[in-house]
Amino acid sequence: MRRRRIGRSKLALSLLTLSLGAAAGCSNLFHSDAKPEQTYVLRAPRAAGAAADQAAAATATPAVARPVGVLASLQVAHPLAGPGLDGPHIILVQADHRMNFYLGSRWPAPLPDMVEALAVETLRASGEWQSVQDSGSPFTSEYLLSVSIRRFEADYTRGRAAPQVEVVLDCTLGARTGREPVTSFVAAGSAAAAGDRMSEVVAAFETASDAALASLAQQAAAATRGFAERGTTTAR
């Protein structure tokens, strides 16, 4: 009986050792030397002095009144993305029409969400509008801006080591009253990356998107003013 107990103890000790070894082996299986994924954010361009002008207007003008020269309210619809552009990946285009994305790098949200936020911020910062609402706003607006993302990519097809970043937005502006289209236009920006490092590519994305968004804000404001003037002339 004594020998049997000793044998059982040795067997239990052996099983415990094997279990610990297996657990250690499993922990090594989950170890990775891969670099953590990096998230890059873009900032909307701000018009010079727009924030100060808006603060002064809000202080001097009652909320129910529209300051002279300020346009009506505008809502930005949720953007539509071209094929392959609807996710959070940072897209690149290579020769032979190959579309790919940078490994280990991404935007903080799906591209349509990011473009919507940037467009709303840019339009608000311009100081041109009484109010600018995003697609989820419960408030009604007098104008609606729809945006389709045609290009938002790093282009490697030009034979350079560093890419040329291209941002192209197809926009349609409409008046809610009568559901009347006001205009359609293209807002685009392009920038050459200083190098092929990720920080340099993202800097080029910000430059190109700034140019596209600034163009979007200018064209939307000009078209709305022209549309309002035509309506005033017709009413007379």
C-alpha cells in the first residue's frame, strides 16, 4: 500500500509538471513581435479669424437673427464612398490598377464618417453659414449637401518612390424647399508626399484633404448665394 501511494504521488507530480510546461508553451503561442497598429487623424482646415468672427457675431447678434451676409442653415448628408473606400484602411493605388492599403496603419473611423466630420468642421469654421448640421442632426435645414468620395488614396503609379495623394469629392447641393437642386461640383486636392514614411504620407493626405475641403466650402457658399439672389430677383 505504501509503494502505491508513493507511485501515485510521483504520477501526480509528473502530470502537474507537464501541465505547467504546456501552459508555458501556450503562452508563447500568443506572443507576437508585430508592431501595434497606428491610428492617424486628420484635422479640418480653419479659415483665418473665423472663430473670432463667429464668437463676436454670437455676442453682438441675437440668436433669432441672421447676421448680414451669413447664409442659411446647411446639413451635410452622410458621404457615399467609392469602391474600396468605405473602411478605415489608408488606401494606396499601385501600377496595373492594383488597390491596396498600408499594413499597421488606419484612420480613426471608416472613411465616410471621417470625411463627414471634416466637412462639417470646415463649413462651420468658414463662418459663412447660420448653422451647419451633420447627418444625424434632428434639426431641419434649408440646404442639403451630399458628398461622394471618388478618390482618397496615395497614388504610386507615377514612378516615384513617394506617392502623390489624391482627394476628389463629388458634391451636390440642394434646397429643401421644393427639393430643388442648386448645383453640382467637384472639390479636389492633390499633394506630393515628401517621402515614403507613414508620417510623410499622412501629412500629404492632410494637405490634399485641406485643399479639397476648402474648395468644397467656397463652392457651396458661392452657389448658395447665387441661388438666393436668383430667388430674390424672381420674387421681385
